[in-house]
Amino acid sequence: MKSIAILGSTGSIGTQTLEVVREQKDIEVTAVAAGSNIELLERQIREFKPGIAAVWEEEKARQLRGKVRDCPVKVYSGMDGLLAAATAKEAETVVAAVVGMIGIRPVMAAIKAGKDIALANKETLVAAGHLIMPLVKEKGVSLLPVDSEHSAIFQSLNGEQRESLEKVILTASGGPFRTWTKAQMETIQPEDALKHPNWKMGSKITIDSATMVNKGLEVMEAKWLFDVELEQIQVLVHPQSVIHSMVQYQDGAVIAQLGVPDMKLPIQYALYYPHRRPMSAKRLDFGMLGQMTFEAPDFERFYGLQLAFEAAKAGGSMPAVYNAANEAAVQKFLNGSLAFLQIPEVISMSMEAHTVIKNPGLEQVMETEAAVREWIESRW
Ligand code: NDP
Ligand code: MG
């Protein structure tokens, strides 16, 4: 039996992780954590019998304790709850699937406790990769990508020598507004942006895909995961999302991983690496597919992607500013107080207003996030 803890068990990645657990039958779930969805959390506790459950809101945690009185589970709340789930004694692997920078502390605590990490929560690596990667090395744990592009790169690196890598090619669907003009994009409403052509995901990452900020975050995620220079990362729009990403070697050979868009594959691969397990998902049908197309990203209409390269180049605390500003702007777009095209504008202005801190510690990263959020709150 393998044992795992899932941070964000009620979300899109969390529930698909549990589908893998159901199908494979040899994974034990020792801890689950969520924000506020206690109805689903209760069902998960009854089905998977974790010893620890965490709910962000204390009042919800109290209600959950009442609901699961008959189960042998301890219910915690707040950051203490996330930390308890992340360091649950029995878990070998922590699936980091909360959304946003809230994942930084629990992921670092899990690594310190010697856990392997299956990482979906890219915001954590973007904002604190300089703290997380050395810690992974120091503790000798594995940090395995769940993000489909990074899983594809990881799979394409199997058996090759790292010195021969020339570049990584991150594919992007381009999102629902790939072919829209700037004028059309002025009118985008949350319900338009919440419709992703190829993937069904949580609302924050769906908006990030529509602005292509998601690809920007993934550029920084790739930089940390694969220890490559910014200049070695190319973003390529591929609307069919069949090639999940590629690696180019110094002899010109390109190796890619392809498949139907289904997050269960990268989740399962991260949980069982280096083994492949059977999976009952749909198979790629090249005859039906007909063709695959590619185009360069439009950095002008999708300015948020351009800004990611700038944030990565500035380094230090700037990626945390990029990420925090995006998190705040997406929230405001979803609640109707910001227009779609203002999202990159808010990120850009937040970056301009910031003086880079070189090599910031954890507290400085968290302070930077709070300061950016406050600055945005006072302006929009
Ligand atoms: P969802 O919004 O679907 O799920 C987020 C999860 O985090 C939920 O379980 C939510 O609980 C929980 N959560 C939110 N806030 C807190 C908190 N303060 N404390 C504890 N738990 C909290 O997001 P996704 O599953 O789509 O995405 C999760 C991460 O994975 C993101 O970083 C995303 O970028 C990344 N990712 C997602 C992909 C996808 O296909 N969905 C693909 C690649 C990466 P509750 O339900 O109670 O709100
Ligand atoms: Mg991705």
C-alpha cells in the first residue's frame, strides 16, 4: 500500500486524485484538506477513512466535527490544519492541490517532514521556488509534477542525459479567446472565460488559461522543476491539447508526450513514478484527430504571458508579486469588479510599483504577497 495526503481534496485535481485511488485500490489516504466544502469532505472521510481532515474556516471545521463524530478522524482548521495534513505521519506523498500561494507553508512543511510531493499547486513554486528547490535537495525527497505540461516534459526526459537538453517546448491551448480581437476581448464576462475548450478545471486556473497567465506561471514552474534558463523555454500554442509538451535535444531530436486531455494520467504518473499503471481512460484516436496545428503566442493580446517572462527575468520577489497580483485580480474579475483586460494591467502596475528583494526568505515572500494585495485593494 502507498499512503498519501491530499491538500485540496475537494477540488478538480483533488477529486481526480481520489478517482485514481478508487481505481488502483492500493493507495491509502491518510489526510484530506479543503477550504469550506464540508459536505464533500464528509463523503470523502466516510469513503476513504483518513485519520486527519482539515478545513480552512474554523466554523466549518466545527460543523464537520459534528457530522463525522462517528468516524475515527481528527478535524483541524486554519493553517494549523493544512500543516497537520501536510505532515501526517503515515503519508509518504503529499498531493499539493490547493489553489494559490496558501500552499507554500504546507508544501515546505511536508518536504521538511521527508514527504515526496506530487505538485499541482504551481503558484507555490512560482512564488517560492528559490526556497523549495534547495529544500527538496537537502531533504532528498522527490518533487513530481502533476501539471500536464510538466509531466509531459518529465516523461520526455526519461532515460536521457540532462546535459543534452537544448530547450523545452511548453504547449498551450490558447484558451477560449485565442482567435478574439482586442476589441472583442474588452467585452469578456466571467461566464465566457469560465468555458475552457479542452479542460474542466477549478475556476482560478480556468481564468488563468483564458488570460494565458497560466502559461506564464508554467514557464516559471518549468524553470524551477527542470533547472533550465528562461531562454530555453518556448511557449507554443497548440489548440488541440494533444501534445502535452516537448523536449528538444542538442542533436535536434524532439521527444513529446501525447494523449487525450485527462489529468488523471499525470496524477497517476506522479503517484507511481517510475511505474506505469493501467488506466481505463479514453485513448487517442489519430484517425479521428485528423490534424494538429501550432502557432506562436500573441504576447500583445495576452500581455500577462509577456509579463511572466519579465517577472522571471527580474527574479527575487518579482515572481511572487506577479502571482499575488494575478490571484487578487482574478478574484476581482470573478466577482465583477474588474474587466478581463484589466487583469494583466493590474499585474503590470503591481510589478512596476515593486522594488525587487533579492533572494527573499519565506516571511518576506508572505509579506510581499500581503503588501501587493493591500495595494491592489486600495486602487481597484
Ligand atoms: P479547485 O478550485 O478545483 O480546487 C481547489 C482546492 O483547494 C479545493 O479542494 C479547495 O477547497 C481547496 N482550498 C482552497 N482554499 C483553501 C484553503 N485556504 N485551505 C485549504 N484548502 C483550500 O482548483 P484545481 O483543482 O483546479 O487546482 C488546484 C491547483 O492545481 C491549482 O494550483 C492549479 O493551478 C493546479 N492545476 C490544476 C489543474 C486542473 O486540471 N484542475 C491542472 C494543472 C494544475 P473547497 O472545495 O472547500 O473550496
Ligand atoms: Mg498545465
